[in-house]
Amino acid sequence: NLILSFESSCDETSVAVIENGDHILSNIVATQIKSHQRFGGVVPEVASRHHIEQITSCIEDALTEAQVGYDDLDAVAVTYGPGLVGALLIGVTAAKTVAFAHHLPLVPVNHMAGHIYAARFLKPIEFPAMALLVSGGHTELVYMAEPGKFEIIGETRDDAAGEAYDKIGRVLGINYPAGKEVDRLAHLGKDTFDFPRAMDQDDSFDFSFSGLKSAFLNTTHHADQIGETLSREDLAASFQQAVVDVLADKTVRALREFPVKQLILAGGVAANLGLRERLTTELEAFDQTELLLAPLKLCGDNAAMIGAAGYVFYNQQKFGDASLNADPSLEFDWLASGATV
Ligand code: ATP
Ligand code: MG
Ligand code: FE
């Protein structure tokens, strides 16, 4: 089985060829980060233009690198939400065009399901499974009773973890996206600021990062006003420790209430080394639960993960048709209800 998959939900244009849902023949990722950096974040109109410019050559490169032609393909998979509507539409339109020109089934994929299936390249996913999904736009704990069923048991009530990294990174003078550099600085500093761990002890599995962000901004702003210079390393370490503490504590409690065979860490923030280390340590206490850390190179947005998820939905015959549209605020619901598109 060969799937040509598309991802264009944000600022990466990506096309991949995936064999049997678990083998990457090619995974072309054209990033636009440089174009957005001077604005300090992703500008939707700029993103759409880049996707349009890049998508055709991404398809050609993906097929060439995989050494396959359109006739070898079995299906086309595409991210249709959530994300930026204009950005999503480029991938959806390209995927539809290829699918209908070559009489291939079209498989719509939820971007967040894609993030989870990045772990599929490590080994088969065993159910029930739990995913800690941490990215630029989402922070959620997802319980999966079986393939294709996604139940959100907890989520952020305000900022996503990645968003918080990017916002405090800006104050530290770090370019968007700041997560990786804050992570690096954090490993050089100490947790000296004792920032708040919001909702850490409450009963829900929900998260909140806006208070942490405000505490961070207040601390740096106050230091500025009195002319004091704070250690960037210690600021980063203190921020990261607060984020990791909350993510890890909630995940551990979720695993106690919902015993699962695997915990999957996925999404852009899953590349965070502090978080990977902490979950590795925490999971030692769970001998029935295996930890799958999404491969570092597949934590950020890419089409390979969309192909892996697409393979699962392909086998479940969850196909889309010519009316498939981008859905910027797509949720997991239709998957949980078992409905087909
Ligand atoms: P979503 O997946 O929710 O739609 P997105 O696709 O924009 O959002 P991703 O590409 O999955 O987000 O992740 C990007 C985010 O990951 C950015 O906020 C970035 O700062 C963050 N990030 C990347 N590497 C790290 C790291 N090592 N530590 C913390 N955050 C990181
Ligand atoms: Mg991105
Ligand atoms: Fe993403």
C-alpha cells in the first residue's frame, strides 16, 4: 500500500509517500519560518502564498525521492483541519486534484490525529492508548480505546504549551518559534523563580498556561523597570520546569485513572528534551504502560505522520469526496462517533 500524503495546516508545506502506514519512502518538508520571523508569528496570508508556491515542487520531490509514480499509489491523504483555513485549502485542493485525476481514494486526516501517528514509525500502536498532545495550538490528553477513536479527557483552558514557549521566548529575545532555544537555555540554568503550576493539584485533567506566562512577563518587566538583569538561563529553566511539572503530573494521574498499554508523547513540544526526560522517569513506575516518544524529526508538522494516520482511516474506509472542505476548527468528535466523512 502506498499513500501520498499532504500537510499544509500552518507554516510547513509537506508531502510524503508512506508505505504500509509505517515506512517513510519520502517526507519533503518546506518550511516558511524565515518569512514569518520578522512578524514574530505566522501570518496567515503569507502562509497561504508560500503553500501555493511550494506545493507542486513538494509533490514532485516526494514522488521522485520515493521512486514511485502516480500509478503506483493506492490513496491520497490530506490534513483538512484544524489549522489556518487558507493554508489548509492549498493542501486539500492539491490532494483532491491528484486523487480525482488519478482515480484514487481521498482520505481526510485530522492534523492532531496525524501528530499522534508520528509514533507509528517507532512501532505499532497498542490500544487502549493515551496521547499527551502538546503543540503550538493544542495541549490535550487524548484517550484512545481503539484505532480511530479519540476522546479528549483534558485540554488547555487558555494558551497551548507551545504558544506559551513562543511568547516568553520573545521576551528572552528568541526568534519564533522559540521552543527549541528555550529548551536549550533551560538545560543551562536552574529553577530559581518558582513560577506558578496552575491547576496542578485540581481534579480535572485540564491545563492552563496563561498565568505562568503572565508571571514570567511580570518578573521580567519588573526587573527591567528597576534595571536589574536576570539570568536568561534561570528564567528559561524555571519556566520549563513549571510547564514540565504540570504536564507530567496530569499525565501520571490520567494514566492511573485510565490504564493504557502505551503513552504517546506527540506534537511540536514533544521535541522538548526536558519533557522527554521527565516522562521517561515517570513511566518507570508504570510497568504495564510503554512510553512512545514521537521521533524528534517527526514532532513538528510533516506529511509522514498524516500518511501514517491516513493508512489507518484508509483501512477503516473513512473516505472523503469532492465536497471535502478545510475545517479550521476541526475537532476529534466525528472520529469518536465513528461517523464516516
Ligand atoms: P497545532 O499542531 O496545534 O495545530 P502547530 O502545528 O503550529 O500547532 P507544531 O508545529 O506541532 O504546532 O509545534 C510547533 C510548536 O512546538 C512551537 O510552538 C514551538 O515553539 C514548539 N517547540 C518546538 N520544539 C520545542 C522544544 N524543544 N521545546 C518546546 N517547544 C518546542
Ligand atoms: Mg509549524
Ligand atoms: Fe502541528
